[in-house]
Amino acid sequence: MIDIGANISISFIWSILKRLPYLKRWTLNKRIRDSGITNLYTSRDDFAKYRDAPKLIDYLNLAEKEIYICAYWMAHGTEMEGIHEKIARLTKPPKKLEIKIALINPKSLYIESLAKYLNIDAEEVKQRISKSLIKLVQEKEKLAPDEKSRLTLKVYDAFPIASLIMLDPHYSNCRLQFEIKTYKRARHYSFSFELRNETTQLFQLCSEAWLELINDAEDFNPSKHLDNITLIQDESVL
């Protein structure tokens, strides 16, 4: 009887040990799900594969009320997709979205350090931020007064650790998408994840923190934040 009992105990313990990898995976999956993380993009190629909106404008179009963006300089959108024009159109009927965009202040003291991290010349970083801001300002100036009031452009001096897009952050259908850039690697190799459950602690933490960053950012003033104000009239830089 003792041998039988010992054998049963050993078999039971062994069956538990064999299930440990599965239990760990199940626990990890549950933790990810409970945190509100709904998607992961290991490079920008994954947007077309796994996001229900392959292009940036497709993603922004998912918003119903408002869009908040905290970015480096929206290089991918302004340089490759002409996103500045499309963003301006989102303030018009039928969408009439409230849009706030905060980009890095091109005069920030950390531009040199950021440029080293991105492996880009510091002057190029300043120019690319400035060009993005100029393009957005030019599109805003084409809008009707009520549409202009729905598009806010800001600049921030806090050192950026990630870019963030928030769709409807004050509503129950909100989404947050983070993008993290890797050291000295092309932006194509940035990785991202999306949060969609506004009741989770992680979602609330991130939402509150980046909304505060955007609120703390200064309203963009070309005469204050650009080194060369004549760039606004210089179409060659666009």
C-alpha cells in the first residue's frame, strides 16, 4: 500500500511539473490581458499585418471624438504619408475631431543627446521637427475658424521616452498606442504596443501621465520655437 501511495504521489507531482510551462504561459497571457495590452508590433511591418488600420491615417480615423498625439516629430506621417493634410481634414465635417499634437521643441537642450540616441545629426533632428511643425501650421491656416479651434499644436521640452497616440482618451472606447525607438536603429525597427482597457491600472497610469505631458507643453509659436522664421515661407524645406 505504501508503494502504491508513493507511486500515486510521484505521478501526481510529475503531472504538475509537466504542466508548469503551460501554467506559466497561461499566467503570462492572463497578466497581459488584464493589463489592457491588446496588441504588439515588433516593427513597423507589423502595422500592416496585425493592426486593423495599416497606415497612420487609417488608425487616426478610428477616433470618434478626439485625437491626442505626443511624438518626436511625426516623421513617418509627415515625410511619407502627407499626414499633416489628412489630420487637418479630420477637423472638418463629418468627423469634426478635436486634435492636440505635441512635438519636441526644436530648441530643447537635449537635442544633441537625442540625436546621438537616434544616430542622426543634431541639426537634421532640428530641421525635421521644424518642417513637421511648419507643415502642420500651414494646413491649420487653411482651415475655417471653427476648424482651427479644433487643432492645437504644442511643443514639449521633457525628454521623450516614447511616442504616443491616444484615440478618444476621455471616452470608453479609448485606445493608446506606444512606440519605442531603439538605440541607433532605423525608425522602421521601432516596436509598439496598444492598450485598450481604460479600467486597468496600466492604462490609467499611461493615459494620465501623457495627457499631463501634453497639457504641460507650450502652444507652438513659430517666432519663439523656430530658429529661422523664414522657413515658413520657404517651400524648398517642405
